[in-house]
Amino acid sequence: RKVLRSSWSPTQVKLMITAANNDRVDRIFISPPIKKYFCEKYPKAPWLYRLRPWWVHDAHLHVRLKCPGGDT
């Protein structure tokens, strides 16, 4: 898919912003249209770099957490 689904909603936007703004989150893998949406709507957001476009993530996402301090 190259466009946002019609089911895209403010609830999903809030969820993504909340997750991306969490300092324990390293990356969130999402579909490219979702990344494009956030780049257009929130171009200066400090958490934007955590959102990583990845194909075949239009029906789900992956969250990679940072390792706890002192843990490899």
C-alpha cells in the first residue's frame, strides 16, 4: 500500500505519538505512508526520527525498545 488506509484515525495518531515520545523506545517500524503522514504533520517533532518506514507494515507495527542501562 502506498496510501493510508481509510481506517486511519486520531486514536492511532495519538498512540503513535505517545509511543514515539517515550524515551525507552528506540524505533518503531511502520508503513511508509504513515511515516509520510507524520513528516508532513509534525516535521519538527523531536521523536520523528524514531519512526522508521518499513514495507509490509501496513497492518501492524514493531516497537524496538532501548536496552536497559548496563545491559548489552
